[in-house]
Amino acid sequence: MNLREESFEYRDDGAELSGLFIWNDEIDRERPGVLVVHGGAGLDDHARSRARQFAKLGVIAFACNMYGRAVIGDRARVLACVTELRDDPRKLVKRASAGLEVLASHPQVNGRLAAVGYCFGGLVVLELARSGANIKGAISVHGSLTTPRPAREGNVKAKILVCHGALDPFVPPAQVIEFIDEMNTARTDWQLVVYGGAMHGFTHETGTATPGVAYDAAADTRSFVAIKAFMVETFGGAFAGGDSYW
């Protein structure tokens, strides 16, 4: 398999952004596109490695950038940017939509799009779905489920998959129940998979010293299996030997 990677510079108003396209260059046909939204640390090795996982499945992956060049490497600015975007869903959706537009512009993307996000990115993709963005699937992995703008009936176009750690202290059971009520009230097509024993950030292999955050190999593997099945349901197609044919 020949994975090709290309950085792509784009803008959202005054923010200068740099994302990363990754795709299997041996596939010579149009296929779906998947927007990969990073966690709180920004477009890091974790986000890139997840984008490579999706590219190996046969889609065009674009790991977007939610922060911009002026924020990279500055923890105080990162935290300020996360807070600003989290507290302003319209700005957050606009920033994510800029990455979605870049993905849709790739010459081999066939117009069928999905978005997957991790931690902070999980919050982002759910807000994209709530906004009525033209995506077929929205996948949140150990992301926040709460929102100041709940989904409205008839507004959500995407199918939704949430992969959640049962012991995640940052997304307590009350938030999960609130999310379930929101999805049911809005009559969305949604799934919630809860992994026993898993905490926040269960896909981050490098680990962290932050209490409540820990890698969980079983939950990581199981969640990716669930995501692949969700993508087949969302886009159609079948897997063979780890590759997809869309």
C-alpha cells in the first residue's frame, strides 16, 4: 500500500491553518472523504496516525487544523483557543467547515463525507452534525457530549456514532443521559457504544499523566472495529483484507 501525504494551507477568516491530506495512491477512483479532527493538543502525531488508519481503509483523509499557526506550541494560547471555540459553537462549526470544504475539494473525493473527532475533536464533529452540516456520518471518540445548542428535529443530516469510556470522569453519566435525551428528542439516527473500564483518551497510545486519562488497548481496538462497521453502513461497500472498495 502506498500512502501519500500532502500538507495543505488554508484559512478561516484571519486564522492561517495547515492540514494534512492522506490517501492510498494505489486506488485510482473517486471515494468518500473523512475529516479527522484532532484533540486538545492540536494536529499532533495521534491525529496524523488516525488519519493514516482511515486512509488505509480506502478513503481520502484530511486531518484538519482547528487552531492555526499562531497557536501551535503555546500551551496558554491552545487553552485559550479551545475555550473560545467551545464557548462559541458558531465559530467552532465555521472553523471545522473550512476543513470540510478543503476535503470536499480533493479531486478524488466523490462528495460523500464523514467526520471523526477525538476528545476536543469529538465535540467538534457533534457540533458539525447538530448544525446540519452536509456529512453522512459523525463519529465522536471520547469526546464531550454536552452542548449549548441541542440538535433540532429535522436538522441533523448525519448518522451519529459515539464511542465512550464508561469510567470517563470528564463525561459523567449525567452528560451521557442528557445526550441520549437530546438525540431521541431530535429523532436522529444515532449509536452510543460504551467501553467498560475505559477512561478518557482511551485511544492515545503515548499516555498522559493527567488523572482520568489513560490508554486502553481493548477499547481502542473495539472502537475502531465499531467505526469501520459504521463507515460501511454509512458509505456502503465492503472490506477485504483491511481495504475498502467504495
